[in-house]
Amino acid sequence: MNYPLFFTYNGSIIGQGYVAEVSARGRLLASIEKDATWLYGVNPGAIAVEGENLEAAHVQFRETLKETFVDFAAEASSFEAFKERIEGFVNAVNADTEMEWQEAVAVVRAAKLAMMQLEKLDADSTHVCVTVVKKDLEELTPKDNFAATTDDALKQAA
Amino acid sequence: MSSSGVVEIGTIIEMLDECARGYTLRTTDHHHCIRFNGREFPTLPLGAHGKGRRSGRSEIKLGQVRQMIRQLGINMDCAKQHIPRLDY
């Protein structure tokens, strides 16, 4: 069974001489298999993770996303190059997975299916977005040490 | 067979050599990053046995290999000749 989801990510990444605040909303396809739950990226399309359940897969997804952003920061020669790399990554659509995501939206709408107790967002009017902002030292707070926030819960597309 | 089956990195490289001519692969601190066809897949895991690229023994899950093939626009029929379990 496939479920169409939205994710949000908010976190700080330390690069070469800068701190960046990354905020993103994208689309994931959750695939419930007998022995695991997979999350396949629609955008970003270049990611796939698994966990023993949805919560574990989501934790793995966030960890993989953060590691990828840290890799980008290590390779970028400037903040601008880092920003461009993240924007390109998040906006890159996996066309095959997007087709399955749209099919899953049609199924959950027709059957009025709900995945767990996830909040629902309209699949047609909710848009993918990504912002990367350079933070001044004066803006940093101890909260920047922790990426996960309650705002970053998965939501079901419907 | 499920998406959680594993493929050795050596087999993936053989597939890329045949099905994604001109690709590049480099290893970052956390992942393998493959570029092909003007697209990139920077999240291929280093695998259960660490980097392992030289030995070809590092193992990567089928679900991740299939997502990479789709994202990079690699011919799936060609890929299946090297990794038949992609038909899971």
C-alpha cells in the first residue's frame, strides 16, 4: 500500500565560515511492505530510506537529509554555491515516483483512507518550497543545536 | 523479495559501467554521489560494511538502487540484466 505524504525540514547547517538555516517542504511516497516501511522521494527525488515503521523511516529520512546537506556544505566553495546545490536537490523531481504519488492521492481520496493520525494537506494546493538563508552570529541561539521540531511532522496528502 | 534485499556496490558499478556510460561516482563523508545524464543522486549509502567501494563488498538496499536508476534516467531493462532482483 502506498500513501502520499508531505514533509517539512527546518534545521541549521554549518558550512565553510557560515551558518545556514534550511527550510524545505517536499513530497514523499510511503510504501508499506511486509517487513519494512519505505519512504521514496518525489522531490527531492534522489532519496530513498527504510525503517521498521513510518516513524523510524522518518527519523532515517531526516538523518539522511542532514548528512546530504553537510556533504553539500563540505563541497561548496561559498554560501551561494551551497544554497544553489540544496535548491537544485530539493526541487529535482523523480518522475516515476511522482506518478505513483499522484495515483496514491487518487486512491486515498476515493477510499477516504487515512494513514495513522497524520494531519492532511490538500495535494493540489500545497506547494513544494525550499529556502536557504545565511544567519548572522547574533541570530544563533542554543535551539539551533537541535534540528527536529514539532513543526516537522509528516502530513498526508489528500 | 522486497525493497530491503541488498546489492553489492561492485554489482552496482558493473551496471553503471554498462548502462550509464559517462557516469561519475565519488564518495563523500556520508554517501556515494553518482552523476549521469545531467542529474545527480548524492544519497547512495556507503552500505552495511562502510565505504567498501574498492573491495566491492559494501551492500546497498534494492529500494535505494531502484530510486537511483529512476532518478538518473538509466534504462531499467539494461539495469535488470545486471540486477535481476530489481523486479521485486
